[in-house]
Amino acid sequence: MRWMAGAIAVSTTVDPIPEGGRLTELRVVQPVVGGHGAFFNGKIWWKATLNFEGITIPEGELTPGGFGEGFVDRRHPHTYAHELMAGTTLPWGGGKWGVGLAAGKGFPSFGSDDPMGRDPVRFPVNHHWAQILERAVVTGQFRYRLVVLEGSLFNGDEPESPGDQPNLGRFGDSWSARLSVNPTNDLEFQTSTASVLAPEHPEAEGHRQRMFSIGGRLERSIAGRRSYAMAEWTRTSEADGAFIFHSFLGEGATNVGRHRLYYRFERTDRPEEERISAFRTPRPPLDDNILGITRWTIHTIGNRFAIWRPGNAVIEPFVEGSLIQVDKVGEGIFNTRDYYTKDRMWSLSLGMRVGLGMMGHRMGRYGLLVQPMGSQPGEHLHDQ
Amino acid sequence: MGLLAIATACVTDPPDVPGNPDALALTIVDGDHQVSQIGQRLPRRYVVRATLNGTPAPNREISWVVSVGSGRVDPSSSVTDAEGLAETTHTLGPEVGSQEVRATFAGIAEAAQVTFVTQVDPVPTPPRVASLPIPANYGIHDTFVRDGIAFVCAWNSGIIILDVGGGGAGGAPDAPVQLATFVTQAAPLPTPAAHNAWWFHNPVTQERRYLFVGQEGPGTIGANSSGDIHVLDVSDLANPMEVASFHLPGAGVHNFWMDEARQVLYAAYYNGGVIALDVSGVLAGDLSGRLLANTLPGGPGNTFVWGVMLVGGSLYASDMISGFWRLDRETLVPTGGGSNVPDRFSSDLWSAGSYAYTGTWGSREGTLGSAIKIWELAVGGPVLVDSVLVPGIRTVSDLQVSEDGTLLVASAEGAEGAGIYVYRLTEPTKPQLVGLVLVDTGIHTVTLAEVGGKLYAFGAKNPGDPALEIYDLSSFRP
């Protein structure tokens, strides 16, 4: 059994914010407590993550380009019960084969790791295109050698508040599937697809999103430096193709002494909706219209410095900056320069990460995905 | 409803500063002691006189700053004339109580200053007589009321038909009785999305047979749209049947109006402009062959029509992008207006006699849709004569003038001022706010109807907890 805890205190400045001007906010983000463990030689496992952003950032985190759950240009707070998953994995044939079953509240089998476990503090714009999160989910898994095939059933509705729970009456109205390949222990590829019904309408009175993702991830020591790189491409179609959104993201990080240097490039399409305030859109939407589509091209660079790393803990001040270009895609009345007063933005974050047991934690991966091929039950139950 | 008057004029003594600031003084000439309601532009301008050593001081810049409240001054700075006078107007914010504006010499921090204080009284709230929950699918979009029957357009729940005093089922505005529900066809779109309706009373056949229902499908505002007109046979209000539909390729329907005498349905079609549809006789199946005329008032790429209304033999159209138009009612060719609301996106319209009112929507180049435009319907087309600012909102989503022409009622969304606004039209170009209901989630549409000799407003309350809210406005009529 292992426990983890962490939080990030961060001061973020963004210029410009919606409707013009500059804003600086000091917040505590990603305050989490969690743990995972296993029984019966790893055949039964559990994983839990509690997230307290409903207390620390009820109005969301300043994130230019971010959107989802009624927030825009802010990242929504996660739910208190971020993950409560349990399951079973049954490998055989020396680990060449395996089946698994996972259930609870967490991430359906789709896309890439949740950004919470990745190097940049800033969540990408494509968070709701590249992950599906905080659902009541059942996932079945099958492994043969290097390949893991997963399928999930879950409720389509997104949380409406940090204290909200999945609408169990809608369980099964949405599904996803993911194929993961690990040619080596440090290299993996995935392709996944999902059909999510009306995520923005608690009563399922919206349209279906058809989602596709493909990506790869590498984590290895290069010239003695722990390094990481990932890239992904997503396509989301909504309302039978009335709206289509694309995203490409690539990021990488490497250790240089006590420094962790990282970079992310992202180009993501975002729907522009009628706003009820500078940072909020109505939920549920009052009709099926958007005002246009914007394309966010973002370069993010950052540096974390481990000033103290006692045991399994880390204390890391960091600096992270982003340069952002916003362009209008296609038609519609939304005009980026009119709304933001500029089509180029910047953000700068200074802060401190503290964590215990958070090293290498990958959010949203369960069962056979956590247990590499060839391992025995009970081995490698922690994230790499 | 007593109106309190608080008179306060604050003058600070000039500090002991060498040079000009010592001898400069400001005094209030006019505009103090006013009393009003939220959102109103004060009828009397604030006027100050600047003096230097007791002599009028021309060419002095005066800064006007709202010091209490969130209203606006216009202009925010002005230059004194030969008599040392400078002035500004004050449009009140949404705060009840005291609102203040301070006048100072620009750039001279320690010179004299004066403060105008206005008492803003609460605006009376119309009594709510009923609140009918509507299924959250997503909720209620619009209501058409006629002869004591209310047709609630409840999006994916379809049409809900209520007796509110005319259906023979014992219903009343304070106790609606449901007669029927009907979910209109969705295909080829994914959802029914029942948006608006019109119950056709045909003076030629004496029939009240058809209900026209608009479907609002997915679209990109300003560019494209989708959704058809669905026709229900409501000969038996308890058992409606869908009998016909109309599809305009490449566009989706929004609001309707009818020339019932000529049996013509006019429909706003967003990027498809305006259509005229022959709805005479028996309606069945595909009505595409009954299209009489179609126009894009602002031209291709500059047309996104929200609503239409026939008044005095002329058809008026409110286009989100290209403004307020007058069209020929037969050919639909524009005959006046247009390109006359460049500062904001337009929303709904209502014409009454020689005047018309249009709402505004969202954010256009940073300017919110927080205004009601007032038009004179002149020979050459609509002429803008004034605007009413509605503080604390982002959109005027709907508006209507009562049949007797005495009240203008508007629904508003976004921010702390969302709700229903009731204006008296004693002077049609200067609506006077007399009633206000604040609803935090906003009211999407408001429909006025006379039932049993009383005037009611049927409001569509937005989610969460969508509902048909019915208010009695009778006491607000003069």
C-alpha cells in the first residue's frame, strides 16, 4: 500500500484576460491526497485520489484557453472524489496473457494521462479532448504480450460542481475503447475512441461527441538524465459532424542536475460559446449554437528545481511561462482580437510544488496498464 | 411607492497648495437632488461651475467619476465653457440606495471637488402567480399564448399545451392545466429542439387548426444554422398530430410572424434571411413548394436574422449582424433601414404604432448586449431615436409591447441584472422603468397575454430548475 499527497502553490499572471486587462492570482491548485494498494498477490487492487480544489479554487484556475464544465479561460475545479477505483487483474502464462476489470469513479479508457501527473503545471487546452474524467466507469481489459485492449462503459455527464456525483441513471450511455502497445517498458503507443453522450447536459439532452485519440509516450534515462516525451493527436466531432475540433500536443522534459526542464507545444481548437460572465458559459447550454471556433497555439516552458528531496518527498519551486496565439478558425461572430483586445497572450507562473509519494505518478491508469508484461502479480503495482 | 429625496452636495476646501489649486473652486449648478430607479438615465444633467478667484474659469477640464455604484457617466470628462460651466449625464447602475458621481479638476488631485448624490429607490416587483416546472430537457425556450391557451416550447420535451383560462379545462394563469404534450420530429437533426410556436387563427376558413413550431438545430452564430418548421394539427388540443414540415436548405428557422389575413407565415431564418410561406388551405407533408419569397437583408455573409414582425403593412426584420430592416411584405426586398446597429449584435424586435424596439445580444467588439434600441418607424425606414441601457446584463433576450401600447416588457440574461424589466411607455421614446423581477439564472423569453381582463407575462426561466414563470402586470398599467 502506498500513499501520496501533494499540492501546488502558484501565482499566475495572464495578459490579456477576457475583455482585456491583466490579472494575477495566487492559488493552491491540485491539492490531493490518495493512495493505492493491492491484495492477494496483486490480483485485487484499489486506487483513490481525493482532490480539494473545490475548496481552494472554487472559481477555477486562471488558464488561458482552458475550457470545460462551464468554465472558459479557466480550468474547472476537480471533484472531491477524483478517483475511487478498484479492480482485479488476472495474468497468466508468465504474464503473457491477462484480463482485468476495474470499476468505480475515475477515468474511462481513453486518451493520454491526466495532466495532473505530467510536468507542466498548466493544464492544456485539450484536457477535455484528450481525457475523459470523473465518471462512474466499468472497464474491461485484455492483454496479450505487448498489447492491452480496454473497453469502458460510463455516464456521459460531466460534473456540475466539486461535490457532484455521476448521474448513475445515465450509466452506460457512453463508451470508450483503447488499444495500448508497449514495445518496450519505456515506450508506449495508444489509440482510442469514445462516444460520449451530452457531457454538458445532466439530463442527456445534448448531442453526442465522437472522440478519437492517438499518441505515444517515452520515458527513459538519456545520457544519465531521466527524460520524458509524449505526443498526441485528437479529433472530436459533435452533433453528427456539425462541429469538429482537432488538437495536437507534444511535450518533453529532462533532468539537468536538480533542475527539471520541460517544454510543451499545443495547437488545439476550442468552441466559443455565449458567456454569462468573462469566465463562465451557461450549463446546460440554452441552445445548440456556438459563436465560432478558435485555435490556440501555445508554447510552454518551465523549470522545477528540487531544493529538497527527502525520501519520497519533493519540494520544488518552479517557474513556467506560456506564449499564446489565438486565431479564429472558419466563420462565426466571435472575434478574438475584439474579445481579448489582442490575439497574442502570455502567462507566467511562479510557485512551489510539494509532494509525498507523487514521483512518477500517472493519473488515470488502472489494472493491466499499471502492470507491465512479464511482471508477476504484486510487482510494479506502483506507477513507474 | 414613495420616492425619497436626499440632497447632498459635498464641497471640500482647497488645500494650502501654491499656485492655481488654491483659488480654484467648483460649485454645483444643477442635477443634484434627483430621484430615480436602477438603470435610468437621469433626466437632468449634472452641471458644475468652475471659478478661479471667484471668476468663472473657462477651458478647465473636469473629470466625472462614478464614486458610488456601477453606473456610467457620459462624457467622463468635459471642458468648461466661457461661463465656467461643464456637464455630464449619469446613467444609474443596478444598485438600490445611494449612487454618487464626483466632479474634480482633471490632473489636479488636491483641487476642489463636488459630489452629486442620487437616491435610487427599489423598483416594484410584479407578483408571480404561478411557477410551473418544465422538464430539464434542456428546459423552456419560448411560450405562445392566445385565447387562454399557452403553448410552451420545451426543447426536447416538445410542445406542452396548457389551459391558462381558455381551454375549458378549468385552467387559469395562477393554475395552469396541462392539456397535452407532443414531441415534434427531430430528423434529420439529432434532437427535436422545439424553440418557438405560432397558433394560426385563419380568418378565411375560421379554423384554428395549425400550430407552427420552429426547431433550432446546431449552428454557428453569424455563419450557419439548421432546423425546420414543423406543423401540428391542433384541431383537438388534447391530441395534436404532426402533419407537415418545411425545410430551407442551408439554414435553420428562428422566430415567426404571420399575416393571418393573407395566410402567409413569415419566418426569420438566421443566415437564410427571411422567408414568406403560403400556409393557406390544407397543410400536409413537405411544404417546400409553398415558398413565396426569400431574402437576405444584409446580403450573403452579412445576414443572420433573429426575428420578423408585420406592422402597418410593412414587415420589419431584426438581424443580429446587419441591424434593423424594413422589408416589402410581398417581395421581402429591403425598403429601408439596415446597417444601423454597428455597435452591438441585435436580438428580438417589437413594433408598436409608430415606434419599434429592438434588443441587443452578447458581446460585439467589447460592447455588451445591454441596451434596448428605440426606433421611429419613418417613411424612409426605421430611424434610431434613443437607447435604454439595462445595467448588469449581457443580453436583452426578448421584448414585447402590450397590446394597449402602455408597457414594454423585456427579458434579460447574464450577470446580476438578469430577469424581467417592465417599462411604462407614457412617452414611447423614453421608457420608464416601473417594474423589475431579478432571476439569477436569467429569463430567456417573455410573452405578454391578456387573460380574464388582466395582463400577464409568461417568462421562460433558464436552468437550473427551468420553469414557466407567470407574473401579473395589471397593476403596472397606467
